[in-house]
Amino acid sequence: MALTASTMLPLGTALPPFRLADLDGRLHDSTALPPQPLLVLFLCAHCPFVKHIEPELTRLEHDYHDRVVILAIASNSVRTHPGDGPEGLNDQRRRHGWRFPYLLDSDQNVARAFHAACTPDLYLYGADHRLAYRGQLDASRPGTGQAADGSALREALDAVLSGQAPDPDQRPAIGCNIKWHPGQAAPGTEG
């Protein structure tokens, strides 16, 4: 594991186009998303940083599912991390009762389009599908004894839902690096 921070794309960046199948085989096309806020979560099954926030993701889904579209995307290489494949993701989803779609980015092109760097990596888009928040869920980290409460993301969600811009002073997410397929460089390190 390489401790990695999110790339912090510029606020206002448009949602990258994507078309991915979820764990149940349903296709999700970014052009067919409703005009409402969208939360995209780059997750995996094995990362201790993701495991740390799983209970809070369950609470967030419960609190916001009727007002925000939530999508999780799994981009880790299953060649090197088979536990992050469909079986591991389905187990994770069942354990936490997640109802949001868990999309499979097996060629990792969507992670590259988002400039995703780590798990978890969080992107909140307004109803116009422009980036309003990116970064950490909250200031908690595994092993610190501080439980995840989602405070940073909740503030951003509440701002977007009330028609306001979230505070632009946003902190990057910290987590395990996305596990790129062998022989493929992480975005930003090519050439």
C-alpha cells in the first residue's frame, strides 16, 4: 500500500462521461443520470481506509439517498488484488446493506477520467453535474481511535442541497493508492 492523497481536481470540472455495469449487470450511463446532485465514491473491499469509513457510508446513504444519486466505482486491478473483484465487493455491499450501485471499472479508464488516485476518493457534483466538492469524508483516519462522522462531506452535501456552494477550502482524501494494472503507470506519472 502506498499512502496517497486525492488529486483535488478544480472545482467546477464537468462530470466525466462513463458507461459501466454494476455488480448486478445493470448498465449506468452518465448521460442518463437525473439532474440532481451526484456523489461518486471510488472504493474497494480491502483498503483499511475504506473499511474505516464503511459504517459512515451506510449512514450517509440512509440520510441522503432520496436527494442525492450515489454511485460507488471499483477500479482496482483484480489481477493484483482479486479480493477487490465482484465477490469481495458483493460481500462488502451485503455486510453494510448498501443499496447504491457498485460499478466495475475493469479497464480503469473511468478512474483515469476522474483523476482518481486513492481509495476512498470522493467526488460530489451539483445538479448541473459540475464538481462542487472533492476530498476527505472527514478528518478521521484508521488507527486514531476517532470514528468517521462524515462531517466534511455532510457539510458539502448540505450546502449543495440548499443551493449553496460548499466551502472551497477542501482537504484531500487520504487512502491506499488505486491498484493500477501491472505495467500501467498511475495517471500523472506517464512519460
